[in-house]
Amino acid sequence: MEEKVASLSNSEWYIMENLWDSSPKTATQLIRAMEEETGWAKSTTKTILRRMEQKGYIAYREGEKAREYYAVLKREEVVESETSHFLNRIYNGSLGLLVNTLVKKQEVSDEEMEELYRIINEARARRK
């Protein structure tokens, strides 16, 4: 049976990005970071940390002076799961429709087009 990766709320993403960028972090460090990034009160950050710990998204170890939080979920797994969910929900699983929408709505640089060609060519090579 395939293991389902968590779907993070926007609030949980803020915490996870902080922990993925640099771990472990104390609650005080996370509270300060969230206050700067989002304007959250101390109690809001503590509540979200507690909920995320209960869900198994983060964990902590007892440090010398304070708990040190770290991410249990891997960034790559969550991003892959969220992207797949988004593609299926919004574009009925059509990668072509997603890319077409993005290209129509914004200027695509030569570097981005080259990267898209590279990705497609690598995918073709893996199929052979």
C-alpha cells in the first residue's frame, strides 16, 4: 500500500520551510521567525507547533536549555505530493494544460525554455 504524504496548510508551510532551511530550531527561534514573516503572536506559533507535532510532521529533542524542533517530513516528498495533488485537482492530471496555462499567462525566458527542453529530453531518454 502506498504511503500518503501529508498535505500541509499554509501555516504549516511557514513552519516547515523554516525547519527545512535550518534545523533544529528552538520554539523561541521559530516564534521570532514567524513573528517577522507572518506577524503571528507567540501563542499562534506554539499552537501550530503543537498540532504539527501531534500530526507527526515535526518532532523535538530536548536540548541543553530548550526543545529543539526538526522536520520529520522530507521537503522533496511533500513538494512531490502537493504538486501531484494540485495537478490532479486543478488540471485533471494534465501536465500539458498546466504548462500551457503558465506559458500563456507570463513571459517565459529563454533559460526557462531551455530548462523545459532539458527536462523533456531527460524524460525521453529514461523511457528508452
